[in-house]
Amino acid sequence: MNKRKYIRIIDKSVIVEAVQFNGSNGWEIERWTKGTVFESPILNPSIRNLIGEYLQIKTIEGYNTAIVGDLVVRGEDGKFYLCNCEMFFKIFERL
């Protein structure tokens, strides 16, 4: 698994660790997050995700999903988040 550190572009005060989901590294991500983020057992291919590989994380609002290309982020607080690739790289840059 290819974990990398990123820094927030605007003020450089936030450093996170992130992994990009490639469709075949879900089990590694699940192990890294100690099961917080897991491969989806129930979702099917869609127009946005033709291969049908998803990650999920349970939040207080329900379940969030990530598709291939999205990132799993461990924040400074140690919590894990899912982030759309385009949004992530507008906010963070690689250290």
C-alpha cells in the first residue's frame, strides 16, 4: 500500500496521511484503518463507477462511499475520512 503524507495548501498547518483507492487495494486499506473503512459487499457498478468497486465508512450521518480514484485520509485527529480525488488535490499537496 502506498501511504503518503500531504500538507494543506493554504496555510500549511495540517498534515494528513492518505492512500488512493485503486480498486484492488481495499483489503490493505481495511487493514490500515482497522476495519473503519471497508470494501463494500453490496454495491453494484454504476455510471460513475463502471467496475463496481467501492469502499465504505460508517459515519453518524450513515454510510459514505468511495470509488476508485478517491482517497482514504487519516486526519491529524487519527480519524479516517473518504475524499473525492478532485477535491482532495485542490486542498492538499504531497509533502
